[in-house]
Amino acid sequence: MGKLINGDDGMPAEDEVGIWAKEKHDYLRRYLDISRGTRKKWLGPRKAGATFIDLFCGPGRARVKETGEWIDGSAIAAWKISQEGGASFSDIYVADIDDARRTATVQRLRQLGAPVRELTGSAVDAAAAVAKAVNTYGLHFAFIDPFSLGTLDFRIIQSLAPLKHIDMLIHLSKMYLPRNLGINLASEESAFDSFAPGWREKINPTS
Ligand SMILES: C[S@@+](CC[C@H](N)C(=O)[O-])C[C@H]1O[C@@H](n2cnc3c(N)ncnc32)[C@H](O)[C@@H]1O
């Protein structure tokens, strides 16, 4: 994790994110925008609601390394696009194992008037907690954006999967796999153990 700096809004922000972060948020915004019609069906009086769940939320603001421009973090971008499309989320759940990052996102969302709920602890704990907290009949969207494969613990998916109406957008680092394949196949403590439990029984690392 990099260091936090003072953002252009005076709150803690991520320094030097790669320009690809803009593309990542673009996919997130596009999905949330095209799904607004469906979301509207869950919103309003006596409806079960539509939630956004961000389990690796970061601080909510970042400076792009290559250009120096300031961009919103995932939860802020998600809230804004939902508002712009006239289908604002009824609840936004955010988690980040780093207290300073999570608190900064919560603060930014509160300033925007978003219905934010804070989940403390790791993404694994947060996923278990959120699955119990949300309305089972609601429409849910989870954004799962870890830095590495090791933190993409399969228990996150297991906790969220029983929700009847849930979409998940998962950021899987394509470069991580080939770059760390050798070490993960060889080491006793492999990132694959949490990402794909039981992989050792299915794959022969020497073939
Ligand atoms: C790629 S960044 C998130 C960026 C954010 N989603 C965005 O697009 O603005 C990953 C975040 O995961 C957090 N993190 C690392 N390990 C974690 C864990 N086990 N549970 C929850 N958060 C974790 C880090 O503190 C970091 O803020």
C-alpha cells in the first residue's frame, strides 16, 4: 500500500495510482449506468432497496501517477453515477482493512449525502457481516477490488453468493497470475490457498 497524501479536497487520498484505475472506474460506472432501469424496480416506498457494497473501498480520492489528475474512488464514483441516473442506491456499505482509508471514504460519502454504512475489519469479515445486514429480497451489487490475488479470499464470494439478487464486479489482476505463478505453485503458504481453496488436490504443479 502506498502512502496517503492530502487530497485536493483536504481529506486523505491515495497517491500515485496507475492510469488504468480510470479504466477500472469506467467499467464500474458503465455497469451501474446500464443497470439503472433494473435498480429502479427495487427503489421506493415498501420496496426492498438496492445496495452497493464496496469491500476494498480505499480512501475515495486518488491522484493519477501519469497525469497528476485527481479522480474519485470506487464508492464515490458509484454513488454519483447512481444519482445521475435517477436510481440512487438505498444503502452503500463500505469496508477497507485500513481505518484511515475507510474513514476517508465514509466522510466523503457523508458529505455527498449518501446513505453510507461502515463495515470494519477485513473484507472476509465485512462480507459475512453485510450478508446478514442487508434485506434478503433487495437488489445488491458488490465491487470487489483487492490489490492482489491473496486478498481475494474465496470466503468473500461464499458469503455473498446466497443473496438472491446480487451482481459482483471483481477486479482480478491479470498480471499477478503469471508474475507470481512459480512462487505460488512452489510455496507452502500460497496466495492460491485463499483464492482457490483445494487447488492442490486438483492441479499437479509439476506437470
Ligand atoms: C485497489 S485498492 C482499492 C481501490 C478502490 N476500490 C478504488 O477503486 O478507489 C485496495 C484496498 O484494499 C485494502 N485492503 C487490503 N487488504 C484488505 C483486506 N484483507 N480486507 C479489506 N481491505 C483490504 C487496502 O487498504 C486498499 O485500500
